[in-house]
Amino acid sequence: MPEHAHVTHEPVRYFEGFPEQLPGQQHFTCTRLSAILSAAECAARHALAQDNPRADHLTCRACPIGQVHANGLIATRETLSQATHTPRHSPARLCVRCGRLSPKLVRKTLCVSCYNREGEAKKGRNAKGKVPVTYAPLRLRRVGLELPDGEIRWALFEAQTWLEPLLRGLRAYPGAKLYDGQPSDDSPWNVEAQRFEYRDEQSQALAMDVEERDGYLAVRYRPALAGELPAPVVAPVSLFDPGFVAEWLRVSEEGHVIGNAWRAVAYGCSACRQGGCRHGVARDNSRSGVRGMGWRTPTNQRPEQLIAATGPLYAVNVEKSPSSSIKRRTERQ
């Protein structure tokens, strides 16, 4: 069952499932698996699903009954209604700055480490009383977003990395997808002013209006008035094929610096447009079988590295990645 499926909060009915073999042990009927389970078995399956970065036990991963049993509780109407489950490998658990999975996010955006580093930079001293020297200052970075109805929105975020505006933008506009276009089809060089300018179909320069929102700036482009400074031309969102990112991280120094832990990287995914690609190394010797929702690129080879989008998951066998997949996708899907 997909993780976003509707959940009812009917209490679980427990009964003695196997009175002869297991007298006194309570069981219940799991409708998702069409099986009779004990609370302990249910909790074990739920825990296994959270520890698996791929699609194994997908049915149990977002189950509120499993979450209640994993907490050692009985699945009553009250405990089920309080079970607000966020899958361990969900994009909602990613720190928007460093891209790492975190059990706790400050303001639902930053992990504790990134939040503390930002606080030290604002105060001008770290825990040792010294001035931070390695902290990269925040910069305004723009992201384009396509809403479900096709409308294009633009937003500016104070960010440290290129990953940050991607994730912040998708959280600010639920259901949106990354947009890799520009506000206009033309942005010629103005020889007299010595700058690039966005221009509309009538070759009129575009200016921008900025509206402050909760944690970001909403941007609207319009024809510039006489004497008004045109909007600056900035790079659009870059979207990449997961296979290209997998190969790049395999052969480049960047991939070695990132390490083996699963984390999002600053490469927008062209396949789903729902976030940046996620990088990590397989932790077991199992094959990359294609099971569950959202998986693609089936392979029977054991993966040395995996690339996953922050929306649906994508598995790529780096060692066997065909050269035809090592290209940047410029078209939106």
C-alpha cells in the first residue's frame, strides 16, 4: 500500500490466535498482509522497514498500527489517532542544508548541527569563543516551481548550498515540481548597460516584485517601468538524470568526499522533479531487486552505490551504468 494511503483509526481487535500452540498470546488480523500477527511480530516488521533504505517491507513502512506496536502500545482508537508517522527515509526528514537524514529537525528544516553552526555564525563566535572561519555565508538563491495546475512560481531562499532552495521550495509549495526554465524565453546582453536582461515577447525588459512570506521571498516578474532597474538574470534550476549523477559521484572527488551515508546532493532529479538525488552505499549484500512504488532501472547485479530521488526512489547500478544514461536531461518530464 502506498505510504500516502488513507488511514482509518479503527481500534485493532486482539484475540488468541493459536490457543494450542501459543496459549495466552494475543494476535490480530493484519489487513495489509492478510496475515495473523502478534504485536511483537508487527513491531519487528515495522522496525525492519524503517532500517531498510530500499523498498523491502514497503507495506509496513508507514503503517500506524506498526508504529503503535513498535512503541509498545496497544492499537486503540486513541493511540492510532496520535500515530503521526514520517518514514525514516522520507524527504521530510532530510536537513535542507547538509542533505542528511535527521531524527530531529529544527523548524522542520535544519538538523541540530547545521542550526548550531548558523547560530554561531550569527553570534560571531563558536562554543570555544572563537570566530567561525569555515562557515559559508548564506546567499539568496532562486528556485523555480511548477504547481499542480501548471502555474510557475519563483521563490528566493537564504541558503548555503544549491540543494537548500530545492528542498525549501518543495516544502513551501506542497505538490509542486522543480522547474528548470526561466521567466522569459529570451535574456539578451544589453550592450549599453553591460548586463543580461530578461525580455518578454515585446522585447521589454522584466523587473521583479518581491513579497516576504514565511521564511522566503516570493518573486513575481513583470514588464519594467521607465527608468526601473531590470531583474537580475540568474541560473535556472539544473536537473540531472540519476544515472549521470551516479556515474559522476563514482569517478569524481566529490563522491569520495560525500562518504557512504545516505544524504541528498545538490543535483535536481530530472526523472521526478521532486527533489535532489540522494546518494549512499548499499549496506548489505542483497540485490537491487525492483519492488514497491517508484522504483526504476531494474538490474540483477548487486549495486555498489545507489542513487535515489528524494521523492520516489531510484536504483542505479553504478558499475553497469550504460554510457547512454550518462547525460543531462534538458527536457522536463
